[in-house]
Amino acid sequence: MATLNRPHALLLPFPSQGHVNPMMQLSNILFSRGYYITFVNTEYIHDRMLKSESTNFKADFRFETIPDGIPPELSRTHNQLDEICKSLVDNCPAHLEKVVNKLKENPDVPPLTCIVYGSFMSWAQKTANRLGIPGIAFWTPSACGSYIYLSASLLVENGYIPLKDKSYLTNGYMEEEISCIPGMPLLRMKDVPSFFYDASRYIFEFLITQTQASMTADFMLINTFDELEEPVMQALRARFPVYGIGPLLEAEQQNGLSNSFASLWTEEKSCMQWLDDQELGSVVYVCFGSITVMSDQELVEFAWGLEGSKQPFLWVIRPDLIHGTSAKLPTEFVEKVKGRSFFASWAPQLEVLFHPSVGGFLTHSGWNSTLESICAGVPMICWPFFADQQINRTYVSQIWKIGIAMNDVVERREVEEMVKRLMIGKEAEEMKRRVGELRDASIRAVSKGGSSYNNLEKALLKMQGKNRI
């Protein structure tokens, strides 16, 4: 296909690894369908992607960068989310316009067909409107997580958020059921992202504004499949045109594509050789994602809980996992688990989860990790940190029953008990069976004639302005 005749999608993710990865997967699928791809990252994220030896993306993509307005020497951790979000709104719209103008002036680049923007980047809809092309909101959290964000104004109207004061965190209020959001019968206050607790924070108003703005998109995409979150998807469709097109990592594989991903850390591939030497289904994979931080005491409690379980484990400990300092494990612990443990600063998670030696996943319950675990058929222990991770824990443990919910306070005995429950006995067998059924359902969803396959076909037509409703 001649380049200038190809449809051209500009994709703009929120600048975080957990948001960039599914956008990369979507780009890969669009590229395989003949799209010309312009992928726009912040300079900081793109620089880290290039420095990492573990990033895998199409060389044929066109990459553009925009400044996030934050000095490069400052970190972009969850502690700076208010500053990051404010800077994105203040700085990025004008720079996106510059990128669009640059593309228009390049005679070798086809005209833009659509703009696909990530969660909380809804300010990009104005650019799509100005160009007269579809603006598409791609929500990278789960459908249940996305639904909570999109219902934030409803939670405000019904008095659930913000919290009246800090005492509400400990007086039992967090266990209160929320009844004003249809399709989510088990929703409790503790499942609502903590961003909505304090109205004095910038991110409180930012999220409400951006989620409401995303409702002005031509339509919405979510990285899930209908069979997994059907009641929530039905409730969302009653309000807005939305398509479940996931799991995108499974869709890549079904289309014969290598999985694309952006890693901000260099992976230690040697862990795969260690896994090769372990017994089938015996290893617990422990990873808390790219943002979660914990205290020294929490690290120690996890360590001794894993030791007490007597299960072999592969544990990812990022350099910045401990808030304010570097992670240091007790010497006695390291000696006791020698021979049945592997420690890595980062790991190739998809390869790890799909390895036959891995039988369980101790996770922070980020949506990418949750989907990857489902696609690999691996049950989970859920210890969420923030954002949509709390509601993901509820669905994994109570709705789908493919995992176990940990308490927020980490205690070694609980860790030990939960690892044993995850790996040994009838309960473990039942979780393994159920997650295997969901794995099979995910494959059917992205295969020809499946729900996600059909939804993607409909979305592709609307992306090119055809059959727009």
C-alpha cells in the first residue's frame, strides 16, 4: 500500500509504563492492519525507552516527543502525580499542536485519520475536533476501574467523595458499599482510587475533568473482553459507545505478531534459565510493577513470608522499590532461601508468566499484570497499591475467584499462608481451573468471530470515519 494512501493514527499515551505498553500493543495491531503510526511520548519516557535494552517496538513506527514541562533531573514517581498531571495540562496541548502541524507539512506523511489518546489525556480531543477527525479515548485500566473513574462526578453528587476528613480512613467508612453505580454490586469505598479522597489535591479535579472530557470522544476502547467484565461493559454501553478489544497481548499473538512493549528498566534474562531448572508449576513470581513503593518493614515481612512458604520464588526488586532508600534484604533470609530463589531488578514478565515452572503470581494488581496473568493461566495473590488496583483485587478474588486478596498491612504469617493456599491443595486447583477457563475465553475473544475481534472491526471502521454513529 502506498504510504500516502494509508490511514494514519496518532497515538498519545499517559506517560507511565503501565499506560504506554497497551498503547504500543494497540499500535502494533493497527500497523498490521495497514495503518501508518505516529506514536507520541513525552521526552522523558521516550529517552528511558531508548536507554532500556528491553524495549521492543516496530522500527517502522514514527516516534515524536513532547516535553512534559518537568525538569529532567526530577523523578516521575507516584509522589509527583499532582505535579505531572498539572504540567501535562499546562504544557502538552500546545506541543501536540506543533507535532500535528509538523506532520501536515511533511509531504511523505499521510493525512491524519484519527487521534487515539490514553486515559487522562482527554485534552487531546480538542485537537481531534479542530482537525475534524475522530478522537478516540483508549482506557488502559480494567473496565471496572475505568467505570469508577468515569463515575467520579456521580460519587461526588451522592456524597461518597471526597472524604470529610482523615478519620474516614479508619472509622469503618471504607467498607461502606456504594449503590449509585449500576453493574458493580460489590463496590465499596476502599475500591475507589485514593486520588478521590482529598479534594484539595490537584489530581482530584484533574481526574474528574479529564474523565468527563473523555465522554466527548467519538468512542471509547478498553483493553478487556466482554466475557470477562460483561455487566460493567453493558452498563458502560448504556452511557457511551465503548468497545472491549482485549486482551491486546493475546490479540497480537493471534495475529502472528511479536508482543510489543516498552520497558523503562533493563530485564535480567538470566532468570529464565533459572526457571528452566525448576519443577513444573512450582514457582511463585513476585513483582509489584513499575511504580509501587513499600517500606523496609513491608519488604522484610514479604521476605520472611516467602521463606516460610518453602516454595521456590522469583522476586523482582526494583532499585527504587523502597521509598527513599535502596532495598536491602536480611542476610539471614538470603542464606535460608539460597537454592530456591532468584532476585532480579526487572524481569521479562510475559515470558516469566508463560513459563511452565510458574504456578502463582504475587502482584500489585495493575491491570496489565492482571490480564497477563489471566492470559498465562496463572492464579494471583493481590496486594494493590493505588489507582484501579483495589477494584482489580476485588474482581480477581471475589468475582472471578482466580486469586486471593491480601490485607493492606503486610504480615509474614499471612504471606506464608496465602502462598501455600495459592500453590497447594484443592483451593489452588480450583483457582487454576477457573483462570484456565478465562485464559481460553480470552483466546476465543480475540480469534476471528470472537467478541474482541468483532469489536475491533467495528472500531476500525469508525476510526476512518466510516459508519460513524
